[in-house]
Amino acid sequence: MTFIIFLFLSAMAPEAPKVEPTYWCHGQTPKESYDLPLTVEVKGENYFLRWADGIMVGLGLRKGDWLSVAFVNTANGSVGTVLYEIKPGQLVGTWTGGDGDVYPESCLAGGKPSRAD
């Protein structure tokens, strides 16, 4: 009987949201807001992230619905971390470059959104 209940509860458990291969991100820096592409490649339990065509690169680990990433700016060597909540079709997070503050970033799955003219 316990086995049947376990199977029933397992079937009822919601599936963890998928991390998509491409996103379009909007966020805030200490000076301004930004919009840029993000690509994610999964290798085993590692997540390799590239923002803005490789100007920023990161390595992440997933725990449940959370993705924690350490990143480096390849242009100037600055480093930071970002913590995303993984939701269906989006990543919602905050990041820091070590200046004592945190900044928002929200990424929607897919390419650059079209804008109404």
C-alpha cells in the first residue's frame, strides 16, 4: 500500500522548470539599465552561461528551482555572482559585482523581443 501511495504522490509532484538554451535579459547596473542576450549550455550538472556574445561568462550550479552563477567580465576582468529563480520560460534574479549592492535581472526565454513601433 505504501508503494502505491508513493507512486501516486510522485505522479502528482510538479515537474521542475526547465532551463532554456536562450534568453533575453533586462537588468540594472549601478549606472543604467541594460538589455542583452543570454545563452545557457548544460553539461551534466554544470551550467555554462554567456551574456552579450561572450563578454560576460559564468559557471553555475542548480539546486531545485534555483541557479547560482559565478561570472567574469572578459573585457575588464571584473567578477560577480547572480542567483536566479527558475520559472517556466524565465529566470528572475539578482546579481552583485561585490560593491555591497544587489541589482535585478529578469530573463525571458527566446530571442530578442519585438517592440511595437
